[in-house]
Amino acid sequence: MSLMKTKIYLFLLCVLTLTAVQVRAANPVATVDPTVMSAEVITPKMFPEFLAERGYKNQAIQEWLKMAYHSRDPRNVAKAWWHVGMLHLEQKEYEKALLALQDFGQEAADKDKIDEAMYWMAYASLKQNRSADAQVYLERLQSQKSPWGAKLKDLIAWEKAKKGDTPTGSEQLDARLAKVRDFSPYVAVVLNFIPGAGYLYLTDWRTALMSFFLVMLMVWGVYFTLKQKAWGATVVFGFVLSSIYMGQIFGAYSLAKRENLELKQAAMSVWHDLKPLEK
């Protein structure tokens, strides 16, 4: 009986051993050569980058902040603040980006990277309409003869052009903007003394027709009430007529300015050779 049990135990042991070998062959254990680390091996330092690549930017920011606050290695702290700043820029959180990049500047040792940080700080300032701050960064970069100074100068000129401010300070950009067809606001105003003519000049047919018919309607109202000797109604129609007439004259000036800005922005959208670094 004991011999039979021994045979059974040996049989079961063989079966289990063979099964384990088959499972191991079907699911081999991944090994990493310590001398050659694969880029696909995710380490704690890479985890925030992994999150950001997959669109979890807020979570990535939190992970970078943990590294910034808890790491004792200044290089890791600088790296963390850099990524926090860049992620905030991508999400258009410009004030937070500025603060993060300032912290990066205090920890970083790479001069070129610090200069690049100043470029992005100026970019964030411009997006907040703080052009004076951006000018300060430009002066600092130019005084240090950094290549980022020329890039920032182009960025400031580009942002001026986008707002319609000329000259921008960039000869090449100003030369191209001068070639963009635009409308004269003063011609539009003079033409609109004939109701709607200025809008026709600006190729706005709908507003031209509306302006013409509204003015004509008010003129008819004034004429009709005068004929009927309804003085009170005449005063009302006259006031409305003068308001519409003057409004459509000055409206042509505003529309010409807006059309010119849109034409320039449309042209700039395809000038990839002049477009500065943006987020």
C-alpha cells in the first residue's frame, strides 16, 4: 500500500513539474539588462511624462510637484519645475507658468536653459498683456548676448502685429505686413456719408443694405410727420435718424480697422518661416 502511495506521489510530482515548465515557457519573465536600460522601462522619474503624453496633464503636474518638493537632487528639482511650467503654458495658465519657471531659474545650472526659461516667461507675460515685463526679459537676454534674445524680439514683434500695432520692430515682418491689402478707414468714413457706400467699399453687402434702408426709413418718417404737422413725432424720428446716420459713419471706421486686423492675422497664419516659438 505504501508503495502504491509512493508511485502516486511521484506521478503527481511529475505532472506538476511539467505543468510549471509549460507555464514558464508560455509566459517568460521579462528581464532588464542593467547595462542597457530600455526607454520603455517606466521609472518614477518618467511617470509624470507618461501621464502628460496620454493627456493627463493635471495629474502630471501634481507628480512633478511632488518631485520638486521632495527631491534632494537639485537637477531633479529643476527638471520638475521646468515641466510644471511647460504644462501650465500648454493649458494657458500663464501666471502659474511664470511662477514655476521662476522656481526653475533658481534651481537650474544650465545657462542656455535659463535663457530659454526667460523666453517662455516673456511669452506668458505677453499673453497677459504685460508687455513691459516682456521687454525687461528682452533687455536681459540681449545684454547677455543670448541667442534667445533674437527669438524673443521676433516674438514681441509677432504679438504686436497680431494686435494690429505697427511698426512691430521687425523689418522683415513689417515689410510683409505692408504688402497685405487693407482698407482705408478714412475712405470708408467719407463714403458712408452716402448711407451704406462705405460698407460696400468694405465688401459688407448685408450691413450696407441694412444701413441704407434704415436711414431711408427714418428720412421717410421725418418727412411724413412734418407733412402731418406731428411735431413731437418729428423730433423723435429726427433724433433716431441722426443717431443711425452718425452711427453708420463711425461704424465704417471701426469695421475697416477690424477687417484690416483680420486680413493681417490671416496672412500671418501662413508665414511659418517668421512664426516664433509658441505654446
